[in-house]
Amino acid sequence: MAEGTPLFKVTIDGRTVEVPAGTTILQAARKIGGEVTPPAMCYYSKLQGSGGKCRTCLVEVSKGSDKDPRPMPKLVASCRTTVMDGMEVKNVTSEKVLDARAGVVEFLLINHPLDCPVCDQAGECHLQDLSYEHGKADTRYEFQRRVFEKHSLGPYIQLHMTRCILCYRCVYTADQLTNKRQHGILDRGDHAEIATYIEKSLENDFIGNVIDVCPVGALTDRTFRFKNRVWFLKPMNAHRECPNCCGKVTLWNRGDEVFRVTARKDEWGEIEDLPDGKTAWICNECRFEKKKTSDWVIEGPREINRHSVISQGHYVNAVVPNETFPEVMGREPRIKLQIHDVSEVNEPDRNISLIEGPAHSDDFKD
């Protein structure tokens, strides 16, 4: 933040935070965290120009500013609206917002197939989380869904356009991270699709990052497809000396086997920043070719939000429950029942521990 930049106070769902001028409502909400933060399917802070397409981050501005306290007449996209000093915003405390967000989810799911049982994105899909938290149990759509043919974008990336929500993240990633973008949006309206112009493969050394930025299962890793479910894998932080990228990744292991490699993501599902402020994008060599534990220096288990299904059974910082028996009885447990006193199975004077080898029925005959 430049010296002398004014700070604006903004209140979101009753919680106030000070942010520099030019900060969007969504960025201010992320500083507060928790349920105050609107969901985002197209906005990605590391990609210039992203946001303003999915409308899932709509919020109600009940007070424009201290100088002009009038509320904004319509819901606004929090990823595109900058804060003003004294602004008051409603997110989950607004019935208008919740109703509009449910409508947006319904529109996103109109053409989306029910592929969750076979989709590799299941368990870490932002659309799954959004539909669970803001969607409805049924649909009013009765017409035929839009269907596209599957496209192979080279040996590493599989495109399922039918699942795509046209968030444009992968286009911005290729535009800003690679030397030459080879795919984009073709056609318009209901026929719009992500595709390459002449069935080209995406071969840039950093193009694998489109898999990490995709919020749904439209772009998946062909080296990982159908091999395992993410909630059966253990994410581990690891690094290696890579001449092409930062080399800081998350390994997804089951036992000693590495099933896939991804970039490290923060609590918003975006790729983390490095200490020097740069984004920790990773190259194709690290992502697709280094699939042995010996290729990496393991740092330790990756902390996963307990809200995620991936964290179930992934016991990081787990607390072992206390034994309640000593507290109730006032002493350590001892033999609770002398079985010989209540059963006639064994003779009371027969010590089984003194028998050489396994005990047999012959040892208890008179």
C-alpha cells in the first residue's frame, strides 16, 4: 500500500474493517473472513480482468457512504464494486442476496450434468459447495440440456465443456502466464464454448495451471483421471529444486504412491503467494512428470479446512479425547470382572498363562 493512501471504513454484516481506497467489497470481506465473505466462481485475485461474470458474489449495499448514505437500488457484484468510506453491506443477512444467489445457482446448474459420482473434481468443486449452501433440492428446467463433445487438449489436459460455467479463468491464465494462448471462447450465447481453434493441444510449459484455476470439473488432469478420490488421499507439502518454477507443491499421496501434484492453494481456493509476493504457479514438469516420493522433499501434512470433505480422516492438529473412566471411578481401570466367579468354563485354579503353547480343550479335562 502506497504511503498516504486513505483508509475507508466499511461494515459487512455488522463487522467493520478498514481497507485502502480502491479495494473491492469482496476483497474487504476476505479480510474479515468467515460467512461474511461472498462466494466467487469467476473472480481470481491473481488474474487481471477476472470477475463480473458469474454473479454469485452479489451483495446488497444498504448505505453508500457517510457522504451519500442512500442505498444502492440494485444488488451489486462485490468483486467489481469498490468500497466507499462508511459503506454498509449486507451479505448473508440479506434475504434479497440469498434469494438472488439461489437463482444464480439454478442458472449455473441448468446445463450442468450430474457427473459428481464420476467427476474427478468431486470433493473440491466450488460449484458443489455453492449448490449445497445456496441451491435448491430440485430444478424447474424441463428442456434438453446443452451438450458438447469431449475435447482432448493434449496428453495432460482433458476438457469437458458440458461442465463448464464460462468463468474465463483458464483463458486469463493462458493469456497472462503463457507465451501464446491457444484456446479461448468460441461462438456466442448458449453455443459459447471453451475450445482451441483447430483442435490444437495446449503445450506451453505452464499451461497445466488451468487445471488448478478451474472451479468445476471442466478441465481435469489426464494423468490422475479415475485413479482415486481426493478424500482418500493425503495432501502433503513438498518442494524440489526446479529451474522452471518455484517448485513448491502439494503432493496427493495414498501410502507411498503419489497420485497427483497440484499447486498450493489458500483458503479461497486460489494459488498461494510466495514470500516475495509472486504467485506460486508450477510448471508441467513438476505437475505431471514428478510422480515419485523420491523426487520431492516432504515438508509435512497439508492443513485442510475442516469444512472440506478432503479433511475427513486427515488428522492435522487433532486432539486425542481424554479417558473418562479414571475421572468417573477415581482410579485407573483394573479387572472389572472375574470370569471364573460367574462362569463354569474354566477351573478357577487353572492358570492359562502357565500352559506351554496354545491352550486346547485337553488342558482342562480332569
